[in-house]
Amino acid sequence: MCGIFCYIGPRNAVRLVLEGIQKLEYRGYDSSGIALVSEGKLIFVKKMGKVAVLQAAIENQLSQQHLVAHTAVAHTRWATHGKPSDTNAHPHSDRKELCAVVHNGIIENHEAVRHLLEKRGIIFRSETDTEVISQLIGYLYKGNFLKAVQRGLALLQGAFALAVVHQNHPHEVICAAKESPLAIGIGEGEMFIASDPYAFVNHTKRAIYLHSSEIAVVTKNSVRAFNSRLLPIQKESEDLKLDVQEAIKGKYPHYMLKEIFEQPQTIQNALLSRYSEEYGTAILEGAHFSDEDLLKIQRIIILGCGTSYHAGMLGAYMLQEKARIPVEVEISSEFRYKNPIVVENTLAIAISQSGETADTLAALKELKAKGAKILGICNVQGSSIAREVDSSLFLRAGPEIGVASTKAFTSQVIILALLTLKLARMRLMGQNEGKQYIECLKRLPSQVKEVLEQADYIQSLAKKYAHYEDFFFLGRRLMYPTALEAALKLTEIAYVNAKGYPAGEMKHGPIALINESCPTLAFCADAVTYQKILSNMMEIKARGGKILAVVPEGATDIKKVADDIFWVPKTIDELSPICSTLFGQLFAYYVALERGTEIDQPRNLAKSVTVE
Ligand code: AGP
């Protein structure tokens, strides 16, 4: 959930680490800080607020004292323990201020270790769990930096990635990873350490990933890696497939809008070389499951959080309807405490854009422990979840920077639709139906473009509804998860209380809330339940509720109940969520724009939730 960036080399470390944590602000931005070694002294600058606040403080300090540093660690924070403040900002140090620690994750036994150190006379300055790390290393340091770090980490429980610098060892940074991501960028006579390689890809495309319980001593020319018992291990560097250009906003005012408009291309990318028109089936090249494995599947469990959970719900409808396989969709943070029953021939699918969501990582490990085979659907190669599963189908959506997930969601749904096609064709679906299914998939990029071309009309609808504080978002069958996803978008970027509900559920209570000041956004593009949702709309109309309906082209009888209508291109029910979701994304974006909220980095949120 936080961003770590370190530099060691001949260049100006202060400028480079500031640039680095600016690129990582999507991971959290309530405070930030830097520790640098200048002329043999460890200097700290830490500020509440975004990195820009820290940068101003550093420029102010630089004007007063000449800071030349070639080793620096920096951090941008999303608070887990201790409110956002200068004191709680990272880096944290020991009582003698000889070492500095930047950390991402949670130290689960931080209170016990804090108590142990306080009994030995150590006085803590902050409310954070991270300070336990720096105080412990400081307490254990007797001259051997690596040994002090290794012994300290051996006492800590939890999931973390961290980097430590020490005043007495100015030419090295020690870093470690346990369940959280950490990448080391290999430069020419310089090294970078970051929570996400995207932050240093403009400097080097070669990286080493630290895995669970590995420690590395990094100097400007070397990386020495060890296991938790300090036995040396060999780490191979990988070439990064990231392009920093993709992550630049370009002509768009927000990353979110750019990523919404990328979807014709990202849907194309998700489909690329993943179907056979000749046989009307899908080709899942990344999924290392043999056809006999796939034929034997008798049950599927899908894990996810937030938007990824909504994608999983859509996958369940498709897989049960077309492949006739029982599917359970589970919210990761709940599932891991259910003591799941895993019968043989169970396929688990872990959906995660970032590949770093701690709840999903923990839940899939629980399933692995019970013998399930795991397929990952992720967007980030080398991410923790991508490394933990048996095989992965990557979204190929490029970096998604906006905290509100958009292009990743539609690509997740495409991947699930391809998986459905593959499994359905191995069971009851005939070749012709498979070929029709593929034709509908191939039409999606152009249909999405049709929706995007109506952005101005969607913006006019958004302006009309932007002042409402409460909304119902309703749908039936595949439009129900579509409604949930659209409601989440409006909630997280416009801070509107949008409640997603199955439309049939309204009469069992929630309809009591319908009145003039609580409009309904109805997603009606589901042929099987269209007449049913029409009657639900009439029940709402009869109680004075305003209705904005998202309807497939040609369904004109909606005109008798809806106050406003947005027509989406027609397709099969299994693929109807895509265009309806595009409407939901743009509607939420333009409402947030109208309400003046922070769109790419909404309050209280972060892009990657790496804490449980
Ligand atoms: C979606 O807009 C949110 N940012 C959030 O719900 C997100 O989908 C969730 O945290 C899961 O993230 P993941 O896909 O990276 O696992």
C-alpha cells in the first residue's frame, strides 16, 4: 500500500528518489519522507501530505545547506498504524538516528516487539509499526549491518518489504521482502530499489525481484542476495516489459479518463491470439493447464476484491450458464477465514489487477494449501500473485494508474469470457455457437468506441444527476455485478452514496428509500430479465423515483418509465456488461468532475491494497 524508492550511485540521489516516489504516489499519498547520507551524516526530511510538500521542504533545506547525496531512501505512505503526520511519515530511525528504514506492509507483532524494546529503555517517537523495525535494527547493531538486519527481521511477523540505510555504511542499502513486492533495478554503476519497477523503468529495464524472506545488500555496482539464514543465493535479472510512455497521461486531464479511452485497444490486446475462428474456441496460452486438466474441472472458486470481485461475479454467470460448471465467487478477505472445503478437480481463479492485494494473496495461499490448482488473472507480470499461482492469464492492459479500476475490469471480463468459451466448447457448446461467440467478442472494441463517442451526452447526463447524494444502481443477472461495479466507481471517485442492488431485491425492503432525492440508475441490457427489470422500474416510477436507464438499442418500451435513457450497442448477454460498464465509468468520471473531487487519487484510497 506504500511506495518505497531508493537510489545508490554517482548521481544526485535526492532528485532521483523524489522522482521515484512521485511515480509511486498511486500506492498511497498521505505523507512522505527521505533519508540521505551526506558527508557521512544521515539526514531526514519527512512531511505530511503529498510528495510535492516534501519536495518544497527539501528545496527549502537545500537553500540553507548544501546536500550532496549518492545514497538515499524515500517513501510515500498510506497510513495503516498511526495517523498521517510528519512524525509518522517514513523513514523511521533508531534511538541514535544512525539507521533509516522505509517499509511497505504490516508488522503483525509490532506491539510485542515494541514492548520488548521499551523494557530495554528505548523510547518510541511515532505510532507506527515501522519504527519497531528501525529501533530493533539499531538495538541489534554492533557493527555488522547485515547481521543486525537479518536478526531483526527474524523476530518480525507479517508481510513487508523494506530498505535500510546506515550512517556507518554509506555505500550500501540493505533491502528485504516478505510477502510484499520489491524490485531492484540494475543500472550502469548505479542501483534502484522500488516497490514497483514502473518507478525506475525510465532508468533501467533490468530488474531483480526479491521473493519471500530474501535479503539483499545493494551497492552501486553489486547485488548480493541471501536467504533468511544469510546463506548466499543466486538471483537472475529479468528484462522489464514496461514502457514508461504508456504510463504518461498524455492529452488527458486524468489517468482515469485516459484509461477509459484506452479500452478499445486494451480489449483488443486481451483478445489477441487467444481464440481460434476455425474451431470456435479459445486459446489460453498462459494457462499451463492441459486439456485433460480442464476437462476434469468439476468446481470453480473465484477470488477477488472490489472491482476484481465484480469481474469474478460476471465470470461466474458466464461459466455456469455456458460451461455448466458450478462456480463460487468469494470476497478474498472473507474467504480466507471460511476454512474452505476444496474437493478434487477444483480450479481456483485469483483475479487482481495489481497482483499485490494482500487479501487475495492470502486467500489463494489458503486454497493452495488445500490442494487447489490456481489460475491468476493479473495485469502486472512479476507481481506477488502472478508468482504465487500455478499459471496466469495477463490482461495486457498496460499500467493502470488511476485508483479507480477501469480498463483492467473490462479486460478481466474478456479473459473470463475466453475461459468460458474454452471450457464450454470442451463440454456442451457446439462449434457454430462458439464461432458466433467469437464474432461478438471481435465486435466489442468498435462497440466500445461507439459508447466513447457519446461521451459528451454522458457528460450532460452526469451534470443533470451530479447533485444527488444518494443513488440506487440496479441490475438483474449479469447486469447486477455491472450495477455493483458502476456504483463502486461513483462511490470511490465522486464520494456519492451509490448502492448497487439486484433489482428484484428492491421490493424486499430497499424500495422504502425511493423518493425524489434518490434516483435510480438501471442497467437493463440483459435479454433474459429485461421484462422483469421493466416492472421493477415501474414500481420505482410509481413512488416518484427518477430513473436513468442504460438500455440495449431497440428496446423502446423503456421510454414509458425512464426519465433519461442511454442506448448501448446490442450483444449477447454474456458480453453486455462491457458497453454498459463503459457508460458507468464515464458517468462516474463526469459526476466527479462536476463535483470537483480528486479523481486519480481519491481520498482515503490507494491503488494497491497490500495490507489486510
Ligand atoms: C476499484 O476501482 C478499486 N480501486 C478497488 O476496489 C480494487 O478493485 C481492489 O482493491 C482490488 O485490487 P486488485 O484488482 O489490484 O486486486
